[in-house]
Amino acid sequence: MSYRIHRRIGFAALILGAIALSGCQTTPTQAPVAPTLRLLQAQPLTVADNCEASGSYFVEFTVTSDGRTGDIQAPAGPACVQEALTAWVSSFRYEAPGQEIPSGVEWMMVTARKGS
């Protein structure tokens, strides 16, 4: 009889210990903060005069550890917009973040007459 009581107490102590230890792991952890990107250089965006485009376009890319851009994903749209945005984003140079950082830029085509 004594053996069963000790066995139950030992099992209960094991369960309580596991619960106490699991409480230590329930504290929320903070996600690592990505480094702030600092743009150092960019060529002007050049869109061909005969390019027919409207709306906004989002270009996804990666800033590499040395501050250059790579893995440029041109948006769906006219080829002239894709080419212009890809060339523009390729010209971006950032302060070297030391790691790859997914990024993106949105460009909106706005046309208006001068003085309006």
C-alpha cells in the first residue's frame, strides 16, 4: 500500500513539475526587428514616352547584404512598365544591412496636364 501512495505522489510531483516548467516557456517572445533600410542612391525612373500605363505597380525585391538589389519581381502589366521599373529598382543602392531583407516599392502612374 505504501508503494502505491509513493508512486502516486511521485507521479503527481512529476506532473506539477512539468506544469511549473512549462510556465517558464509561455512568456511571449519578440520577433527580431529587421534592420532599417537607408537608400543611398537611385537613378531617375525613365518610362518610354509611348508607354501606355495606368494605375499602381508594386515591385518586390531583396536588398542583399551588401546593399544592392536582387530577385526583382516585376509586376504584371505592360512590358514597358516592367522594363522601366526593373531598371529603376536595379539602380537602388542601400547602406549595407549585413543580411538579406525582403522589400518592395509601389509606383503609381499619374498623368496630368501642366498647370492642372
